[in-house]
Amino acid sequence: DNKLTADAFRKIADSGIKLILITNVPDGLRPEDYVTCVSINEHSHGQNMGHGLGEYMYQHNMKNYGLIVHGADFYATIQRDNAAKQVMLHLCEEIRFEKEDEVYKKTKDLIKRYPEIEALYISWDGPAMEAIAALTEMGRTDVAIVTSDLDYADAMNMGGMIKVLSAQCPYEQGQAIALAAAKSVLNEKVPSFIGIEPISVTPDNLLKSWKKVFKEEPGQELVQAFK
């Protein structure tokens, strides 16, 4: 929470300790107060999602979609969602949530208002799983979903309701954070913002993508599901 944590981060910045941030910059911090902010490239993240769902809809003669996005004023998710919206058409409605567990009911309400919805963009995987539960209960497993952030639950839904997702590369993000920390200690120049490129994941490249993201082999259940 950029507002609630602002004072704590201000104390660190004022103490002279070198500060490296991940994804969001707390309110009130100026570029000179921290070394860098390391994040995924949220613009690419959103475009991966928008293009992925858009292509699927085009191939399957779909046109109506809805957006389920985070309601908080976070630079990262706003960038991601706006990038996706730039490449998609025929939006029925955009709904916002504060907590993930709100998404189940809000999805049901959205589909009741717009039964013509054929696809949903959902900001990340947690709320996407809530939406899938709601749609399944409504008998609307025909709705195509795009979301972000590869995890086991959404991986097992790939090719089901989830047609494509954009995955962060947290290992590479960690490497960038460590390098930024080392360079700052050595008083070497570090860019004020570092964005790590995400990857697009489909059922066809899921197993390969799992290895790239997690630096380990996918589990047997996942391998069997996608042989």
C-alpha cells in the first residue's frame, strides 16, 4: 500500500540507507530518495494479455469482452490494464475490485448484466480463479479468459477457460535487484527504473515457459496434463 507504507519508507530514505524498490514507489518518495525501482515491464505485460485475448477472440469470431481490474491506485496495475485496453475492442463493462474474494460475486453480477460477454480480461491469477469458480457455477465455461502471472492453479486451467496469460520472470527480477544493490554499494550508476520483460504463455508453450519462469522442471501432473 503506497500510502500506508510511505512514512516507513521515508524514514529509511532519510537515514541514508540505500533503498531498492520492487514494482511500486511509495507516495512522497522522489527519485533521489531511492536507488531504483525494479519491476516487470507492465506495458508489455498488458499488451501480451490484450493481444493474446484479442487474437483468440478474432480466431473464434468473438467480439464482446469485460474487464475485471484492481481498484487501487497502483502505478503497476494501472499501466498493465491500460496497455491491454489499447489493443482491444467491444468492451461491455469494466468492473473494479479491492479484495480478491469480491470477484466471485462481481463476476456473477457482470454476466447477469451482460450475458453476451464472451471473454474476460482479469488483472492477475488470484481474481481470475475466483471468476472461473463463478462462471463454472453459472454454466458459462464458454467464456475465454486472459490473465497474468503463472502459477500452478492457472497452469492447470490453461486450454480450459484460460486461453493465454502473461508471466512475470521473478528470477530475473531478483537478479536485477541484486545487481542494482551491488552497483549502488560500489557507487556505480544504476537506472532509476528497471523493467524485466514478461513472456506470453499458451497451452503450446506452457511446459517450456514453466521451466523458464521457475528454473525447475514442471511437476508430473502438469506434464501429464499437457503431453
